[in-house]
Amino acid sequence: MEKIEQVRAALARRGLQALWVSDPANVRYLSGFTHPDDGRLLVTPGAAVLYTDGRYTVQAQEDALPGIEVVIARPMEAVEGAAGTVAGMKLGIEGAHLTVSALERLRERWQVQFHPVEGLVEELRLHKAEDELAGIRAAQDLADRVFAEVRPQIQAGVRELDIAIALEQGLRQAGATPAFDVIVASGVRGALPHGTASDKVIEDGDLVTVDFGANLNGYNSDMTRTVAVGQPSDELRRIYSAVLEAEEAAVRAVRPGLKAAELDAVARDILAGHGLAEAFAHSLGHGVGLVVHEGPRLAQGSEDVLKPGMVITIEPGAYLPGLGGVRIEDLVLVTEDGYEVLSHSPKETL
Ligand SMILES: CSCC[C@H](N)C(=O)N1CCC[C@H]1C(=O)N[C@@H](C)C(=O)O
């Protein structure tokens, strides 16, 4: 019930009494329910009730964390059944997730004051508990093993899609799913930061960016390696070395108390020194957990500050349209006195 007590405390700080949780990651985090797309959680001063339907009668009971009450009901029955409990309360709703039509349905049935809240549960999720860390480590260890198996297949004459399929098959054989569509971007396609695998054939001299993660028991990993096939040009090698320098420097800089924007600047300044400021077209990284992109935000202008227990990516890149690109990404745990790198796949030196 510790998490639910933390929610109640956060509600009290906002002058609220109850929370209707509809974001699937938050439903899962607070209740343990493994099919959170089909669940909603109502946290009130006296109870925490998971609502789901008859497809999950057994599953929800098995999954529910201690102290979570399970009610099996169709969605509107659930809402009507809870009307008495919430009557007169100041109720938080997750503004970033609840749709306008879902809110309308609640308004028709509940006599409450609705208050959109932002980041209430997400703030709790920033700090990973030991069991969550174990889940992320297991997902990353699996991704490292699968990458080692597939790495020899990244050769001239093979399609990007074949590499993506091999990675996905490796993950699925181990009981995981891909955390997101596998990115395999070779040659000029390397200039696409989100270049999901295509039918392009990998050629001699290509750099190949492979960005993928495992989702294992709900927790995600995220890692990128850029590998060389044959002999890439001197210009591509220069860009690779610059990105590697930026990535390693940023990883070494990770420590609790550091502002996320300052960490972003560590990598960005190095790339700028190599004339690649414009080529680094995205943020340095992000938090990883039940969702691949979650807090903290490692970006210019971010107000976030690193704290022990956060799991983040460090992933600078350089993208040059018409030429290609490089990205190198590690998954990193912020510890009490620094950092621990969770991704262990070797990085090439070109
Ligand atoms: C579709 S999930 C992509 C996972 C990947 N490792 C990743 O997070 N990337 C790839 C390039 C940029 C980065 C990203 O999408 N960053 C976001 C948070 C941004 O807005 O910069």
C-alpha cells in the first residue's frame, strides 16, 4: 500500500481527495494489473479499487498488489457503481490521458469536482524500486544477449528488415516483446533518427544504427549501437568518433544532483566542438521504465534534476542528410554516488 499512500499524500498536497487513474502505465504501477489498457484505478481516502471486466477475473486477482480491491464490471457499470463513493469529492483526473469523451461520461454520472492533474503518479515512477530495477536489468541483459547473437548477421547484402526480424525473434523466443519498432538505419538512412528497418540492403562501407529494446514483464530496455560494415569513409569515421566521445563523456558525468539540462550540454558541447551542433537533432536522453519514454527529460531547457534510482538513456547522435548518421546509446542507472551502466554490448572503435 506504500505507493497508494504516496498517491494520497500527493493528492492532499493538491487539496484533492481522490484520483481516477486511467493512464495504463500508472494503473499497472499502482495496482500490479498486467493488462492495464483494460483497467482503471480509483484511489480514495478509504480504498484503492481496480476496475476491469470479465475477461480478467482470474488475472486481475492474481496480479493485484496487496491492498488493491478488484471489482469486475463493464466500464459504465464500474463508473455507476463508484458514484456513491466519490460523491462530493475533489477528484483528480489524468488530464494528459483521459479523453474528452471519457470525461463526458464521468461528468454525466459523478457528482464531483474534476481537477486535471499532471505528473502525479509519473513523479513516483521516476525513482525505481528494487523490483523495478531487477525488471529493467533483466530486459537489458536479454537485449544484450540477443544483440550478441544477431551482430554477426549485420553484413553487406542483408536487408535492414532481416536484422530487425532476427532481433525481434530473439526477444520473442525469450518471452519478451520489442519495446518499440526496431530501428535499423544503414548508409544514408542513418540520417533518420527514427529510421525503422526498411527493405534497404546493407552495403559495404555503411554505418548501421541499430536501436532496440526488450519489454519483459512490463519493463523496458533501450540501447543503440552503430556498427561498421566494411570500410566506412574517413568522414563517417570522424563523426562516429565524435559521437562516441560525446556519449562516453556524458555517461561519465552522470551523478545525483546534476541538472538534466547540464548533462545534455556535456554531449552537445562536444559535438558542437566537432562542428556537429546542428547534426544533433534531438535530446540527449530520457527515463525508461514501464514506458520507453518517461521522465526525467534530458534535454535543453529541462528543469529535471538527476536523483538516485532514476534509469536514463544517454544517446547523442549526429545525422547528416545525404551522408548518413551515428547514434550510440547506453542505459544508465543513477546511483547514490554516480552511475552504473546497465547496457553491456560492446561499442566499436573505428
Ligand atoms: C520510438 S522509441 C525510440 C527509442 C530511441 N532510443 C529514442 O529514444 N530516440 C531515438 C532518437 C532520439 C530518441 C528520442 O526519440 N528522443 C526523444 C525523447 C526526443 O524527443 O528527443
